[in-house]
Amino acid sequence: MEDTLLKDDRILVSKVQYYFREPMRSEIIVFWFEEDKKHFIKRVIGAPGDRIEMVRKKLYVNNVPQVEAYAVHKDPQYEPSRDDMRPLIVPRDRFFVMGDNRDFSKDSRFWGFVKKKDVVGVAFFIYWPFTRLGAIK
């Protein structure tokens, strides 16, 4: 999630919001990743029914190229297995998530969709270190 979140950042997560609504595109969520038996934090890129595609590092959602100020590409090399993705439709009760540090993130491109039941909450505030205190954008 660099540069949005850094290694030692401590964050607040709201577990309440998703009792009233679904996670929305561009929100940063915390979810349980069963395969590694730990929580992960990633950005929601696709909600149920969305069509997701990547072409040469450019993300398309529902055939619309995305302007993502938070996304960074730190590797100038083009890697088709990472930087291209055939179109797919996000299934019901699932989300497609990606890290903001796109070139070095393991995310839905590699291990598939996040189940709605595994979503813990939305990350919304950095409280430590104090030099980074503030709302997560």
C-alpha cells in the first residue's frame, strides 16, 4: 500500500460502516486472508458486477480508464503477467482489491477475489507515527 500507508503506520479501522452499506470502490479495507491466516489491507478496485481489466499498467473499470492519484508504479519495466489482465467480472459477494504500490503488490491479480464475509472494516485514519497523523486518502 506504499506510499499511502507505510510499514510502521498504525491505523484506525471502522467495523461499523459495513453493517449499513457495502464497501465502495477506492476505499481501503482490512480483510481476513485465510490462505496466510492474517489480515491484509488493500484498496477496493471492483465491486460486485464490475468489469475489471488492465492493459500495460492502465486500469479499466467497466471499460472506463481510471485516474488513480494514489496508484504508483515504481518499476519502469513492463511485465505482462503483472501489468496486463484479461477482463473479468467481479462475482456477487466478492471484491477485487489491489495495493497502491501496483508493481510490488500481491493482490487480487494473483490470488483472486475477497469474499464479503472476510471484510473486517474500512481503514480511515493514521494515528501513529504522529508525523503522519491524519485521514487516509
